[in-house]
Amino acid sequence: MIPTATGLAFFLRKQVRKNLALLAGYCTFLALMVLGYAHLFQFLMWHLERRTYSLIAGIYWTITVMTTLGFGDITFRTDAGFVFATVVTISGVVFLLMFLPFVLVSLFVAPWIEQSIRYRPNRELPAGTRGHVLVFGPDVVTRAFMRKMEGRQVPFVVVAPDKEEAFRLELEGMRVLCGTPTDGVFLENARAGAARGIVTNLNDPETVNLCLTARKLGDAPIAVIADESAHADLLRAAGATHVIPLPQILGRHLATRATTFGAAAHVLDAFGNLLIAEMPVYGTPFVGQTLGKIPLGGRTGLSAIGLLERGAFSSPGPDSPLSVHTIVLLAGTREGMSSLEALLRLEAGEDRVIILGHGRIGCAAATVLGKMNVPFTLIDRMENPHCSAHESIRGDATHLDLLRKSGIDAARGLIITTNDDNANIFLALASRRANPHVRMVARANREENVDELYAAGADFVVSSSSVGANILANVLEKKDTILLTEGVNVFRRPLPPRFSGWTLAESGVDAMSGCAVVAILREDNPEPVVGPSRETVLDTRMDLVLIGSPEQEKRFGEVFA
Ligand code: AMP
Ligand code: ZN
């Protein structure tokens, strides 16, 4: 049997435990030897030379002699004493200087090297394997995607380019294949032709090659995270079915959320003519009011579908209070968004947004702000070699002087988007101190830092791995889902046929799944019904748009499958 990395990890854990016990035994033997010699030293000193030493002095003498340090501050003066000292020196050389390193190498280092040499990663899937998802380019995004797939019990196999990476991934408990992504024979062995989908996050040239090679084997959908949106056409021409320019998408998410201007500017996504948007209450005349008091539905036709307060979601009610930190989630048409904008009469020019980090994502955010005529200032410690459109202030943003000089205290919006989460958390805290009212949007490179960024004072956190994983899952599962924030999705599903002819209230779709119906879309009418009344009569040409957690979304699928 070929040993797998998991087998090796198991072997090592078992073996290390056994070997630690052996090492502990050997160390006890050494300690007893030192103690025995120390007592003998006291005995001989007294009987041969009539000198008294404490046990501590005996231990000290034994150790300096055994390690051949021999300071010479305590020495025997008789022949018998010299013989004893010689015996102690020789046993020190043998048991301490020769045996101990040997024991360490043979118990710990050698088995590890031996086993890792013997480790042979899998290079092919069993014949007949089908319906699996092949993942190329393991990183934070694809890992988050794999966790999602695991939750949905979709089998996936991750491809590692070399043995070390394969070994590491297998230790994490993943099913791994080792091989070159662009090698036709390897892709054949990975059963790419029969896969349910291929997901890749390699660099764009490598992806082009992979797509061309995979297309020779079959027509499995290929979802690609692209480095640059400008490469989308090439990637599609090579055979990619879905191209996801993640830096641009994240830049747009950050930019739209950092401005205090215009509801239409905050549109997150759309199902046909139904737009899903966010309205930050900060900067509007609605601060301090309740949701029921503000002129939404009547004047704009928009419907509040949820409230967010520093990442925490709550269902809206007429008594829901609106504070400077509240974000109202809205559903409605473009006309509705425009009338809200007219109602608020905010000017883009009043905004000033500071962007910390001018990498791919910061640059994309700046481009979006530029299109909205929102003035911005960029700070990065390096020049962006791919951008000639923007000027940035050069320096480390964590130097508070620079932050202050950039005008943080007067800024209306702030985008924190460096690739270092520790820096992002630090910057969130420092900026919140400097400007309690700034609308702060931060990027979390790793999902586990989302809570820390909120705790540091961010109004909104965009997790690049969650957004990427969500888009990939949507694409592969052919589902219409919009991730609003961690734990809140808006999704579109066809009406379960059994409810045709029932009213919305009678169907109980919301009560049974825990989701709320926020709109109804009809095949025969492009205009969405926003905030449908409970008396709306349902028919099979309708799609429901619902809001709920990923678990509620899953329950909806299970209950109405
Ligand atoms: P990207 O991941 O492509 O959006 O790039 C992130 C950008 O953040 C890079 O251009 C980095 O130079 C920048 N960056 C990282 N740490 C800091 C920092 N402490 N101050 C300013 N810029 C930073
Ligand atoms: Zn730029």
C-alpha cells in the first residue's frame, strides 16, 4: 500500500508519542546517573580527603565533569579521586555527548525523513470518477469555497503542483491530486472531462493554458478567478465558462459602501430589474428616526428588507431605530433608487474618501469612485506598477503621522484595503479614534478577522475569501444568490409548484423556511413586485426573492425540493 500523507501524519503522531516516552526514559536515566555520581562525590570527598560539599555542589561538579567543561574550581587531590573523576568524564562523553544526539536523531529526525521520502501523493482518480469539482490554485478563496462545498456535500479534489504542497493539503484533511494543471495526461487522470466543474485561481496565463487543455477533454463548466478584468475575453476564448474578476468586484463592493452619497451608488447586485442596495443612514436626515417614520415605500417604491449595524443583521420593523451606524438594505427598481437619491439630495463632491492600500483592490475601488465623481486620496507604501491612472501618497499607512496628514479627521469615507489583516485592524482602530464619524469599510483577507475589524470600529467588512467563495458556489451550483454580508443572503428561487393558486400568506413559505419574501419576479412582466402583500396570489410563472441566512436558504431548498 502506498502511504498517504494522512497515514504519515498518523504514523508520526503515534510514533512521536512512543518516542517521547523513550526519550523521557533516557533523560530519567541520565538524571539518576548525575544524582548517583553527586552522592558518590560527596562520599569520596569526605572519606578520601576529609572535605565536605553539599549535594548541590556535587551535582554541579558532576555536570561540569560529564560535559567535559571541567572548570577546575572543585578537584580531587588523591589518586582514587582522579580515577573517579575519569570514570565520570568517560560516562559523560558516552551517555551525554555521544548517545543523546544519536537518540534524538534516531527517534525523531530519521523516521520523519524516511516517511516523507516514502510518501507518494495520488496522481490520478479511480476510473469512472464523475461529478467531482476540481480545484486548482489552493489559496484563501478556494479554501473558503471548499469549506462551502464540504458543507453541501459536494465531492471536491484539490490539485497541488508539487509533493510538499500535496502533503500539506492532505494533512489538512483534503482529497488531493498532485500534478501539473496544464498537463493533458494529468487532466485526463483527474477525470476533468467528467467533472461537475473546474475552479481555478491560478495566474491568468496558466489558466488560459489549463482551459485550452481541459476543453479537449470535455465541456465541464470552468469558473476562473481572473487577475484582471481585461483578460476576461481571452479566458473566455480559451474555454472558461465563468470569469470572475475578483479584485474589481471587491473594489466595487468597498467603493460603493464607503460613499455617503446616493442610494443608486450603493446598488450591490440585481435580479433583472430588481436592485438590491444599501443606504447608510449616516449623512442622511433619517438619523435618530425610526424606520416607519421615513418616507420610503410611498415616495420611492423601495422596500426595506433588513438592517445592518456593524455587521449584525436584524429584520426591519416600523419601530426599528436608525442610528449613524445603521445600514438599511433596500430592494426596488432603478427609478426607486433615483427618487431616493433626489429625496436625499446628497452631492458626490461633498464626499472625500481615503483609500489605504493601492494594490489591485484599492485601485479598483479608486476607479469606481472616480466614475462616481467622488474625490479620493490613495496611500500605499509602494508604487502600483499596473496603474498609471492614479497618484498615490507613498508611505506606510500604519504611521499615524501620515494618516493624520492625509486628512483622516475631515474624511467622509475610508477604505482600508491592504493585504495585511493586522495592518487593517490597526488602521481601523487608529482611524476610528481620529474620526468617530468616518464611514469605514475594511477588507478582511481572512474570514477569521472579520469580527476583529468590526470590533476595531469598521462599519462594514468585506471578506475577500467569502465573496470569492460565494460567487464560485453560485456559478457552479447555478444558483442566484447575493451575499449581503457574512450570514445574510438574498436569493431567487422559482415558486414551489404546489403553491400555485395560493396566497402568499396561505403558502407559509416564509414561516417554513425562516426566510422572508422580499419581492416577486414574473416571467411575463419585467417590473418586480417589491414587498408583496400577504394576499398576493401565487402562480408558477413567478420567482420568489427571499432573504435569509445560508442555513435558511439551505432549509428552503430541502423543504421545497
Ligand atoms: P492588493 O492585495 O493587490 O490589493 O495589494 C495590497 C496593497 O496594500 C499593496 O499594494 C501593498 O503595498 C499595500 N500595503 C500593505 N501594507 C501596507 C501598509 N502598512 N501601508 C500602506 N500600504 C500597505
Ligand atoms: Zn490605481
